[in-house]
Amino acid sequence: MRTWTVLGILALCGVAQAAGNGKKAADPAAAEARVAQMDSRAQMMMTLQLSEALELDDAGTLKLRQTIAQWDAQRAPLRQQMFDQAQVLRRAAKGDTTAYGQVDQAIQKIISLRSQMHQIDQQMFQQLSQGLPPQKKAKLALAIARFKETTRGMMHGGRGGARGEPDDAQ
């Protein structure tokens, strides 16, 4: 029950903030702050979902939050690099001839970054599941998979590119 209350409050805060942001800011610092805030919310959501799945108490939830934050700190630079490489691909897809020469390199870099992120995810799962009985380990695996699908849907609205940009190949 407590988890759903917190999720509800987070959702209301997001709606209120969206209502207050009628215009998109062109300011890069504001955009970076929004990305950091989204990352923080994603960490909180993941913490709450995993905490609920594992039936953790408050102390366990705080420890889980710290662990997730540590792993997310490792993932953050990789996500940014993937975003940058995807921008190259988007420019090329739109016909920017200056980006054409970078397409193959960007594709290979994205593939490499995804592999690195997968390795980090595996290591995080190993750490989180260490010492858990099989039932809780299964719940953890399902909760992580569900979270990834949920956030993918939220970020893409069912479609789209990295960080929620529309996919221009529609």
C-alpha cells in the first residue's frame, strides 16, 4: 500500500510539473536537469518495484536504493554515449550529408555500448540476487524485466527513439 501511495504522489508531481512547463526550454542546462530528474525518478521507481517484489522493509529499501544508484552511475555515461550516437544516426536519416560518414562507426559504437550495458545489468542482478532463495530470485528477475518494459513504454510512448524522441522512420 505504501508503495502505491508513493508512486501516486510521484505521478501527481510529474503531472503538475508538466502542466507548469508549457514551453520546451531550449536551454541545454535545463534539458540536462530534466534528464537528471527523469533518471532520478526512474531509480526511485525501480527501487520501489523491486522493494515490493522482494517484500523489503524500509532499511532494506534504502540499501537497495543505494545499490541501484551505484549501478546506475556506471550506466549513465554509456546511456549518454548511446544518445549521442543515436543523434548521428538521426541526422543521417534526415539527410544530413555531414553525418553519412559516421553512420557505420555510430552503429558499431551503439552495439558495443549495448553489450557493456548488458554486462552491467548482469552484474547488478548478480549482486542483488546474491543469497536470495529461488522464489525471491525469480521475483527479482521478473520485476526487473517488467520495469524495463514499463520504462521503455513510458519513454517511447509505445514507439520512438532513445530518451523518448519520436522515431523519424514512421
